[in-house]
Amino acid sequence: MVNATFGTVEYRDGGVIAVPVTFGSNMIVPSKTICQFSNPTSDPGDGIAGIEYFYLVGENTAYELVVQIGEEKQGQFVLGFEGSVLKASSMVWDNIIATATLTVSYNTIKPDLIDYEIPGDYNFGEKFYVLVEFKTVVTGWHLNNTITQIFIEEGAHIGTPTPYKWIGANPPDIHAPVVGELSADKRFIGTDWERLSAPPAGTPTPGMNNFSDDGEEWHGESGQYFLISFEVSTTARGIFNLTLRQPSILRGPVS
């Protein structure tokens, strides 16, 4: 019997998932047909139907299973092994078995903006609220980048934006009027809006504190529903609008 163990799953660009696999003996390049995919018992997503293709590469005991997920898919699959492999040491076929199955989550749904509420008018010195809804949970928005990296401000510059994310148990009605002012704990009275955090202090390095692999963008905040609060400046003039930047730095939480 030849054992197979899984390493840490790596999510790459373009919906590619790489799973390190370590075999108990040196292998002659095995067929990918020994990889067994199945659906979880309790997952309503796309499951194995989201997999477009896969291949197994490596040598000796160290291999990598590379899985390509289709676009606009979300779910999980369970990975195991079954079948025979050829041992390099003896050139004898032997059964392979995974020491434990591995459940892999994926999400290639694009973080598109699908709904929003922008009031038609504003008043000097008063609060002005914009509410937005994305197609899926997104990461990458933080306290300081609403205008510089998420949205393009068009027309009037009405003030400095302060972004919040929804942390309530049920989705908010983004078309309902926002009632109340900010309370001492930085939430709106009677609601579940939480102000976004600023990126951690210091010079970022790849992978540190949810920075991206290039160490430049912070993806520590996540949410699907957001509120942007403005204190309208007395210098604001004209019609105000926001347009999502294309491309935006926002991404889904799992590739």
C-alpha cells in the first residue's frame, strides 16, 4: 500500500488551485486517473461540476495536483486517491490510498457591483450616504482607498468618504433610508454597520497581514454590503456620482 498526503492548498490567478501531494514511495509518473473527486455531503454549490480540467505533475515523492475551476463557479469538492501506482524502487504496481481526504473550497464569481443607492440630492453640512451591494463577498476595500482604488468620483466632490461594511446576520435593504447618526462605537444606531479598518502600520511584505502576494495591496477587510458616509462640504457643487473602477482591486475571498 502506498500512502498519499496533501499539503496546503494554493489559490492562483485565473481560478487555478494547486494541491501539493506527497507519496510514501518514489513513483513512476502516475496517471491522473488515480485522483478521485466527489461532492461534499452538505454543500449547495457547484461541487465537482465547477472543475474544467486537472493534471498531476512532479517526480519521486513530490507531486502537485493542479485544478482549473470554471468562471462564475462557487462550491467545494472532496479530493482522495484510488487505484494503482508503479513504484520506482521495485517496478511493482501497488494500491494507493490517501491518509485523509481533503475538502477544497473555491469561488470564481466575479466581484461585480450589482446594486446601489445614491441619493439624488445633498445638503451642505449634512450626512450623505451611498449604499452598495456586490455579487459576492469581496476583499480589498479599507478605510483609506474608497476613491483612490475602489470608485471614481464623478461630478461634485462632496467630502471625504468613510466606508462601512455590513456585519448583520441578514442582508440589509440597501434602498431603505439610513436613519440615525454615528454612535460612540462607530456604528449607526440600531443597525450593524462597522467602519472599515486601515491597513496595518509598517512596510508590507508579501503575505503579511493579508497583503497581496506582491506586498502592495491589503485584503484584510471583507464584505458584500457596504455603506459610504460623507459629511457634505460647503464647497460641493454639481451632481455627484460614483463609478466602480475597472479593473478594481477588489477580489473574491477564495480564487
